[in-house]
Amino acid sequence: MTATDPLGIAPAERNAIMPLTRFLPDHPFAERLYRAAEPVWEEGLGQPFLRELADGTLSRERFVFYMLQDYLYLNDYVNVHAIAFAKCDDPKIRQDLAQAIAGASNETDQVHDFFRDRFGITDEQMASARQSAFARSYTSNMIAIAYTKPLIDILVALLPCAWVYADYGTRIAASIGESIETNPYRAWIDMYGTDDFWESAVWLIDDIERLAAGEPEEHLQQLTEQFVVGVEHEYMFWASAYEMQRRWRPEWH
Ligand SMILES: Cc1ncc(CO)c(N)n1
């Protein structure tokens, strides 16, 4: 654990809401994944996009850039679940995936409709948005894994999305307390800082833990590296939205 919390949460309080201690005892593979990604994970929470979102000062332009990218992202994200579903013959995991598809579709509707109404993003803007290089790298990687790899790999590719958002959402909500009342991004924080959203990470963590138990060490190692790449993609999704950077080099418009 890092000594200083990116959002300044006191150690005792933070311990109660950390990803590993909240609902997740006895998940050694999940712990291994988190530990491998921990430096990027913890630094990610302290990056300007999230700090400013938490204190409500994030510019509307940056948020709109993010929202449009996220809208495109979620479509790909749902497709990856659907490919996993088609490859899966475990009834429990099939049910989990079906629920996740419904949840992610609902997430798209709820948050994005709200921000479209509130921030004036038009349907035309949504339809004509171009995916950024960073977002495309993220979803292309997930889609490639979905088409070419076994189920556990696909679930690990999906895990950073659910787990990082659940963790950051919870920690941001805990760090800002009452000031959420006046935060213009309250709907975002309310969406991700809840037990309901946390549940969307927990089923995935449970299913991965179960599947990982039968896997050789070499595969677990690959999955761990793949997980870190996913957390790095999450990081860059926000970093590139903060810079409003669509292409690999900022000067390429
Ligand atoms: C980029 C990204 N990752 C994860 C989530 C959580 O669903 C999201 N909405 N967007």
C-alpha cells in the first residue's frame, strides 16, 4: 500500500474501502492482479482528471470529451461481454455475463442520457464522435482477446474496467463527503461509488478466481501482465481525455 492516498483519505478510513479488504478476503489471484497493477492504479486515482472531477473543478470541455469517448467505449465493452457469452458453457458465468450486458447498457443510457441533457451533447455529436487512439488501443486489445483467447482471458480483460471504476468511484465518494451536493459531476460519482456498481466487479473477481484455480503458472503470469496493460489503458483513457488528445501525438489534429 502506498503511504499517501492520492485523495488524502486517512489510512484507517481508506483501509475500510480498499479494493482488497472490501468484500474480498481469500482471493489470492485477485490480490496478485491488484498488487501487480498497484503503482499505476494508485497513481491513476491522483491524476488531474479525477482530482478535478472529485472537487468539481474539471472543465466541461474535458468532461464532454471523456463522455463521448466513453459512449463509444461502452459499445465495444458490451460486445466483448457478448463474445465471452458465446464462448462460455458455465451456466453461472453465462448468467453473470448476461446481467453485465444489461448493466452496461443501462449504464450507457443512464449516465450518458443525463449528461447529454445536462451538458448539451447532441445525438449528432454522439453519432459522429471519433474514437481516440488511446480508447481504440484499449478496446482493440479487448476485442482481439475476446476473439482469440479463452474465457478466463476475456474476463481478465474486462476486470480493470469494472474494478478500477468501482474502486475509484467508492474512494472519490468517500473523499468528498457532503460537497457531492454541489458537484456538477455528481451523477458520475453516484453511479460508480455505489455498492451496486461494486457488485459488477465482485462477480467478475469471483469467477476469475474460480477459473484461475485450474490454470498453470505460465498462464497466470500472462494474465497478470494482461491485467496491468488493462489498468494502464484505464489510466490513459482519463489522461488523454484531460489533454483532449485524440491522436498519438498531440500536434496531430
Ligand atoms: C473506460 C471505461 N472503463 C470502465 C468503465 C466502467 O463501466 C467505463 N464506463 N469506461
